Amino acid sequence: MSMISASKTHKNEKKYVSRNTMKRNRLLFYIGMTAIPLIQFALFFIYVKFNSILMAFREYDLTNNGYVISFAGFENFSWAWKTFINGKTMVGRSLIVYAFDLFVVLGFALLFSYYIAKKQFGAGFFRVILFLPQVVPGIVFASLYEFLVTDVYKVLNPSALSGLLTPPTEANTQFIVLLIFHVWIGFGTNVLMLTSSMSAINESVVEAAKLDGVNTVQEFIYIYIPMIFPTFVTFIIVGMSGIFTNQMHMYSFYSDAGTGEGYPSVFGYYFYAKTRTADYYGVDVTYSQLSALGLLFTAILMPIVLTARKLLNKYGPSAD
Amino acid sequence: MKRHSVKRISVINICICVVLGLYALSLFSILGWAVLTSLKSTLDFNDMRNVLGLPDGKLSASEIKLGNYLDIISKFELKTASKNYISSIWGEIVRQKLKVGFFGMLFNSLLYAGVGNLLYTFVSMLMG
């Protein structure tokens, strides 16, 4: 009798142990899985941002013994503010790029996505075509476009002193040429995301609306737009937060040379090109100054982005 | 009696189709132009200003036979770095310049695009 009860207790213990082992293994698996993204987040987001904030208040000087770091106060922010104020043309161009992204690229992307989601004539083919600029490296399209607006342009217009992307061609003309390229290859991701959202709309909702007698335009405005509005808001907000970092593919055309006189710089490109040539000391723009400029951009854009998001979510069309 | 369903084609859809068609044409024409240019020699393209036309049979004779592509595959190389190693014969330190050719770059690109995207997707899935 006692033998039987002892064996039962042993079995229960075994069960208990195996449950504990399972729990522990699950915990280990969970830690293992979440460790990668957490380390990535800590390294590439928290550390980078924290270091940017520290750097914005630092000044580096070179001595015989190496770098000397000193507290710069708000000197770097003063430089950043002056750059921002003096760069009104760049701010204007950055805003024009965003306006084009919002109204032209996103507007057309909505129409194209609707067409593809409704599986109209050639929808599959057009879906691939719209994503082609993302499949073929951007630099390939940029090089081809550059050839067109320089070499081909000069052949077609022999009296031209230069191509359309270099001085003495006016900066505004160069900007328009760049903007056309930016719009031309900018549909891919938007169309892909919007089509996916539109394809997820329940067909019965569309059918019910059709029975109520809605036409194509009404269907698009009253059914599709409200249903995909969260995706739409994401594009608006992401675009807005990137106003001062969108470099409009300028680096592909100008490399580091486009920040000089006579070039149509935007803040995104200026920021990128200057970061490439920056150093801790002894250059026209230092890492510390650029960190301050980045923080200034964040300080300007953060309230705008948060307000826009709140307003869009509150007053935008809803699926109900 | 069998009913024939007639699919309504709206004007808006026709307009979008035309715009998309023109967009596709613009992409294909520039890629087609790139292919055409790749079959021309520098003499044909630059000196004779044959920018938009077909390749000249005499000036671009070898290029028409994919000469530019063969050049890219065989001659393309990029100096990447240098490394020191100890010579097995003399025992002295030799500085060797490292180069990467067309296929090396192709491998690097595939590695970056394949493994990099796999990792990116995996991490995004975990976070999502």
C-alpha cells in the first residue's frame, strides 16, 4: 500500500517538475526572442538619441593629448537656429516636397490602389509596374534620369550651356527637375500598402453599398477612404515627421556637392550631406552642431505631428 | 435563360487606366533606352552624339555582341581594403590589397538583400 502511494507521489512530483521545466523553457524562449529587438532598440534608438542630446551640448577641441570635451552651453543650438532661419529657401522647398508627397504622390497612389484593389483591367500588371522603381535600385533610375536631363537634353538643345541639374541652370529649374523624378518613382510603397488595406475591405460592405445605388466615386469616397483611413493617416504622419529629413534623392544626383551656391538644396539633403563631411572639430559643420540641428527639427515638428495626428483621428472619416 | 452579365466600365477607371498605361510606358521607355545605350560604344554614343538612335553597326560592332556586359563582368573591380600577411617564403610582412569583382559584389548584394531582409522581417515580426 505504502509502495503504491510512494509511486503516485513520485509521479506527481515528476509532473510538477516537468511543468516547471516547461514554464522555464517558455520563459527562456520568450527572453531569447524579445532580446534581439530589445537590444536593437536600445542600441540603435535609445543610445543614438541619448548620444545626440549629449553631443548637442558638447564642444570638441584637439590638443596634443587627443580630444578635449567641454560643455558648449547653447552655442550649437544658436548655430542650428541661425542655419534654420537663414535656410528659409530650404525650408520652403522641404515643405513643397511634402505637399507634393501628400497631394500628388499620395493622391494618385490612392486612385491607383483603388483601381488595383477593384481588380480592373491589367491590375496585376500595373501593381508590378508601380513597384518596379523599388525593385530596380534607385540609383539606376537616378543615373538614367540624369543622363536624360543632361546628355540627351544637350543633344536636343545644343545651345544649352549645361544639363538641367547643374548650374548655370537656375536652382528653381533644377528643383522642378528633381521634383518630377521624386514623384515619378515615389508610388511603390504607398500603392503596395494602400492596396493591401483596400483588399482587406469586406466585399459584403461594398455589395451592400452597391445595392443602395452608390456609384464609383461615392464608393471610393464613402466606403474605401474611411475604411483605409488609419493607413492614410500613417502616411500623412510619417511624411510630416520626415519633412526635414526627406532628401528627395538629391544625394544620388549630386553626391556631396549639392550644398553649394546655385544648387537646389532641401534640408533633408543638407543634413545628410553635411553629416557625411562632418567631424568632431576643424570642419565647417561639426557633429555637435548637426546634433543640435536635429534636435531643433524634432522640437519644431513634434508638436505639429502630434496635433495633426490627434486632429486627424478625431475629425477624420471613420469606418462606422 | 442564360443571363449575360455586363461589366460596367466607368470613365474614372478608364482615366486611371490611361494614366497607369502612360506611367508604365515612361518606366519601360527609360529602361529600354538604357538597354539600347548599353549596346553602343563610347564613340557611337558620345562622339557621334547617337543618344537616342539604334546602335551603329560599324561603330558599335563589338558592343552589339554584348561587349559592354562582358567588360563589366570581367574588368569591374573595386579596391576595398588592405591586409597584412606574413609571406610563407621569406617570412616578411607583405601588404596585400583586397579587391572585389563583379561576382563578389553580386554575392555581397544577395547576402545583404537576402539575409538582411530575413533578419529585418524576423525582428519586425517579433516587435509587431
